[in-house]
Amino acid sequence: MLDWVLGKKKKRKSGGKKKPSYEEAKLVAAKGDAKARAELAAHEDLEPEFLYFFATDEDARVRRAVAKNDGTPLQADLILAKDVDQSVREELAFKIGRLVPTLTEDESEQLAEMTFQVLEILAQDQMPHIRAIIADEIKHLHNVPKRLIQRLAEDAEITVAGPILEYSPLLTDEQILQIVTSGLRGGALEAVARRRNISSRVSQAVVEQDEDPAIVELLKNQTAEIGDKLMEEIAMHAETRPDLHLPLVDRRSLSKATLRRIATFVSAALVERMISSNTLEEDLARDLRLAVRERIDAGETEEEKPKSAVDARHADKLFKAGKLDEYAVLDAIDEGNVEFLQRSYELLTELPAKHVEKMLTSESAKGLCALAWKAGHGADIAVSLQRRIGKIPAKSMIHEGKNGAYQMSDEELEWYVDYFK
């Protein structure tokens, strides 16, 4: 039985209100005002013919109620997928994305054609937000058309392509390689680099795009296959790219040759961290420490200074006094005072400490932009964060747009805030 098509998917709840009789429903449909029609359309156990009728109601409030209703037959959903009102399509996108993963194998086969017609219409919506809802809802699914996944993966908007590139099990290595080598850039390339269990071929393709934020994500991805030769290649270029240092030393199972190369340019603290991450033989660990000591003695690097313990308390005092403003934050950025910035952004964004720490130390241009935006700061501060704290190379930075605005949309910025959870 095509229960979804017929609007009889299961016995439905009525939202706490008793469903009107059939005759009462006919009267509301014919003469009720928009509020009454919307309330009627919200009943999940309403007869399908009324829901189908309300799908073309003149009032968007009524059509939204139909779009949100799990009891709506698919024929009505098909109509709503092309609705002129964005909020109607948005409600439908959330619903269809929520219901498709719950389909059994038999239901998937029976309902596939019409269900996926709705999905594909929404996946081509002119509004990126609608497409992003669909992408996020189906990113883990195996039971959706591969052509739909391919289309979303190639979308120009990171909020749409990102979830698919990072998570979809339906993308093959060949498809990912083709997408990357076609000139993938920015957040979409970073999403590929975060993908679990990517092959050495994909890792090589990511590195060849020569974008530091993506290489950072690749190094952080402990499930990514990165061969010794590629790792040495990354280490060779990392000396003058400080944003690669921390994720490079945190990479486990580095070859001895790569370990020795890294020790010739990173700080003493990072060498110690690298030794801990790789469980090295005593002789090799001693050689690495000696290499750093020789650089310090030669004046090529400095020993790390102890961190201040008063910075967080000072941020609290300023916040309570209403003086934790952009000037205080800019001063801390100029001084490289990460402890003060950490606490300041906890207070200003109301995000948990771990969440702020991940964003502040992410070495991700978009992550730092999202942090500044969440705190209510302008794009100029986001640029300073990238340059002074994130050590983002100039070519990879996200600069201010016209009139000092963020070049990323609010939806994309919010997506990056959520990502670091």
C-alpha cells in the first residue's frame, strides 16, 4: 500500500486538539478564515483530500501547515515543492529530509519515484538555504539517488556541498577525485579533507590544490591515508607555513625522516608534543631535542615564555564593567594574548570553553571569521584574527567585503559555528 502517497502513513496524532468531523472540516475549508484553515491543516490525521486541497490555499500560513504536516500525501508535497513562498518550501525540506531516513527498504522502493521527485525539486531550489537543509538531512543516507548526491556535491554553496562532500557514503573515490581536480577550493576542499578514510589518491589531490586550510584539515584527519612520500612533501613546504606546524606534529606514525625534518623548523614545545604523539625511541627523541637546542643556541628560534595566569580574570573584569569592547579584543590580538581572547570570546559568544578553543585554535580562516561574527565583531577584527592569531597566509585569508561586511553569508557563518561543536 502506498500509504504515504495516500496520506495514510500511520495513525497520526492530532497535536492535542480533537480533529473536527468531516462535515465540520468541509465547512472550515469552504468558509473558515486563514487561521482556522491553518489549524485544520495541522491535524496529521486529517483526511488526505483536505490536505491536498489546502496545498494550493491562497494563504501561505495554510500551505506552511500542510508542508509541515507528516500526514500530507506526497502528491501535495510535490505541489508544495514548487511553492512561491520560501518558508513553505523550507518547512517541506525539513519534513521530507526528516522522513526519508525513516523509510524501510520496502517503503523506499514503493515510494521512491515520487519521494525523490520532491527531494530533487528541493535540491535544485533557487535559495541556497533550502538546498542546504536537504543536503544536511540526507548526507549520511544510502537510500537516495546517486545523481542527487552528485548534484549537491558539486553545488557552488559550501553550506550545500560541504555536508555531502564530508559525509555521503554514496560518493566514490573517482567522483571525489574528479570534483577535487576540477578546481575545488575553500570550504568545500576542507570538507573533502575531513572525510573519513579517504584514500592516498584523494589526499594527494587535496595537497596538490595547495590551500593551507585544506592541508590543515587533512593532517588533522587521522583516518586519512597519507603515505610517507606525501607526508615528507608536506613537511618540506611547511617550514615557511606556520599554520601547518601544529597539525603536522600532531600527526601520528610519522616516518623518522619526516620527524627529523620537522624538528629543524618547529618550536621546542611542538617538538616535545611530536615526541609524545609518536612514542619515539629514546635515541631518536634525544636527537630531535638536540636539534632544537642547537637552533636555540644559534638564535634561530626562541624558547617559549610561560603563559600569563591573569588574562582570563582581566577579561571577566572588563566584561562585568561593560568594557570588553572591540578595542580590548584588538589590543589582545596585536599582543598575541590567546588566553585573554579565549575567555573574551567565551563571554561574548556564550559558547562553551571547548567550543571557543576549537574555533580559536582551528587555524581555519572561516572558523575564525565565524567566531568573530558570533561575538558581534566586524569583519576587520576577523581579518586581524586570521593574520595574527591563526597565522593564515595572505592568499588563504578571507578579507572584508564591500563596506566592511563579511564575505560569507550569515547562514555559512552559523554553519561553521555549529561545525566546531
